[in-house]
Amino acid sequence: MIIGLGVDLVAVDRIAHLIDRWGDRFLGRIFTDAERAYCHRFRNAPERYAARWAAKEAFTKAMGGANGVDWREVEIAESVSGAPVLVTTGKGTAVLERLGVVRRHLTLTHTLGLAVAVVILES
């Protein structure tokens, strides 16, 4: 049964501006080391960052609010096939357990200056 659904849309330029203005201070506060390494493999890293930002926001919405979960307790990783996977640690995992979540679904896309993420949580 679906117990949470979240979607978020982010302008890539907004994230690029934050990166230009705050650099590592911004990136280190929001993204894990693994996410940063992944995004920097690509020529247009802000596009990848924007998609991950959207995923973290969509996850928050699917949970029904932040619930004290830190940005870095939600990581967007890659499966063996290359599909995005939502990984949680700390309070992120604790909230999912409290909600009875047994499956997580994530999809990302980015095009024409926009990034979109959808998260579905199942019990």
C-alpha cells in the first residue's frame, strides 16, 4: 500500500547559482560525499545536483514533513543498472521504520533547465 507520495520540480539555474555563490559550503551541507563525487563526473554537474535536490524534497513530502531528518541522511545513489536509489541513514531510516515503509521508489529526470523527482513510499 502507498503511504507516501512526493514530487518536486527544481530550476537548474537556481542550484547553479547556489553552487556559484556558496560553493563547498552549500554542497557539503546538502549532499553526501558520494553524491558530490557522482555529480562532478559530469560536465553539467548542476543538472545532477538539481535532480538530487528535487529527490530530497520529494522524499520529505512523501514522509509528510522533514521529521528532523538532515539533508545528508538522504542520499541518492545508483543501482547496478544505473537507476537512482534512495538510501537513508540515521533519522531518515528511523522515520521510515516508524512509518512502516518496506519499499521506496524514486525516479528522476532533468531537461530544458528543470529537474524533477518523484518518490513513492510503500508499506
